[in-house]
Amino acid sequence: MKAGTEVRRAAVLGSPITHSLSPVLHRAAYAELGLTDWSYERYEVDEFRLADFMRKLDSTWAGLSLTMPLKRAVIPLLDGISDTAASVEAVNTVVITEDGRRLGDNTDIPGMVAALRERGVGKVESAAVLGSGATAASALAALSRICTGPVTAYVRSEARAQEMRGWGERIGLDVRTADWAEAPGAFAAPLVIATTPAGTTDALATAVPDGPGTLFDVLYEPWPTPLAAAWSRRGGAVVGGLDLLVHQAVLQVEQMTGRSPAPLQAMRIAGEQALEAR
């Protein structure tokens, strides 16, 4: 297939989905790559409607991006998933091959690693994770690639603590757990990854010490979060959710289009402009 000569479709699915910046990022990449006949839309799809949506995909489709609550629900509907996706039982990328197979991958994990490396964080001796959901599991998988020592996860229940320790055992990472009430103790780590929903870490902003390490806050709206703002004021480095979103989208574009490298800077600028316009 030659670029720009065949209509090709891609989309992001999830619920809710109206907030998604994925169309902005992917369309910016298509424009930069000269893929004039490619389209990228968003569809409100929950786990109950996913199978029906997947059944209707035809040969014009190149791939899908998936957000919550579909990252695990999609797995039984696929022909195969990558080792990366299997490590956390979560798929955020589906590539539809020329012979019609649907293959799942997780670009959040290498996207996190790439976003950190871009800011000079290649290896750390220890780290902390705030939260215990699906994004926290991806954070652990990312840390398994760059952290040489223990990771402490701050969680709200023993059930969540057991789950996080279980992920650690599965991916070969030394994961320790602590109660959420002790979360300010995380800030002594050279790298802190905040994976919680908006507002959850706001009360922790006053506990940020002088000269902290690096904070990776996966939120991008509203931005900066109170925690990220306090971190910057105290002299620490901050990696934001837009960094993650762009890096994981770069990998999605490359997989879906077969074109590499994807235009990172054009995608980042498009994302920044879209957020400023909101």
C-alpha cells in the first residue's frame, strides 16, 4: 500500500471518550506523514458494545486505540497479544493486519519509558508509585525496565496491596507496599509515578520537600496538578500526562501505519494547542 492512496481508518474507543486527545495526535501525525486518505475518529463504546463494534470492522480498518474500560475486555476478542500487553493483562492498541488478524499490544509501558528517557531518567535505584489501578500496573511494568532496586506502591487497602505485590512477582520487580496515609514518604524516592484520578493527590502537595527527584504525573487535564505545581516550585523535575500520551501515540501510529519514525514534535504541539484551547 502506498501512503495516501487508499482510505484507511483508525479510531479510539472508550467510555467516556469525548475528552480524548488521541484524534488530535493521530491526525497531526497523518498530516505530517502525508497520509491524506487516513482518518481517525472517536467512538463511545463500553465493554458491552465492544464485541459488536469489533465484528463490524472491515478491511479499511488499520487499527484501534483503547482506553478504559476496554483494555482488558478486548483481549478475548483478539487473535493474539504481545508479551508486553500480556504482562499486565491490558491492551491499548489493536493493529489489524492485511490478512485480517487483530493483534493487541500495550504502548503505555514503552511510552512511559520513552517519556522518562526524554527527560533524562534512564535508570533509577528505587521508585514509588501512587495508586493501584491499571495505570499503576503499567507503571510497574515500565519500572521493571529502568529500576534496579525496590519500588514502593502506596495503596488504600490490603487487597490492592496484594494485587500490586502480585504484579511485581509476575514481572520480576521487587514491589513493596505501604498504606496511602504514608504517601508523603514516597517523596524521598528519586522517581515518583502518580497514577491516581484527578484530585486524589491534591492534599499531598503541601508535603513535597525541597529538592525532590522526578515526578511523573500521568494526568494531563487539568494541568499542572497541584502536586506537579508544588513539585516544580520545590525544584523537582516533572514529567506530565501529555508526555505519556504523545509517546504512546507515537508507537501506535508507527504500528498502524508502518511508517517510522512518527512525528513526535508535531504530535506534541498539536496536543498542547488542543489543551490550551479547552
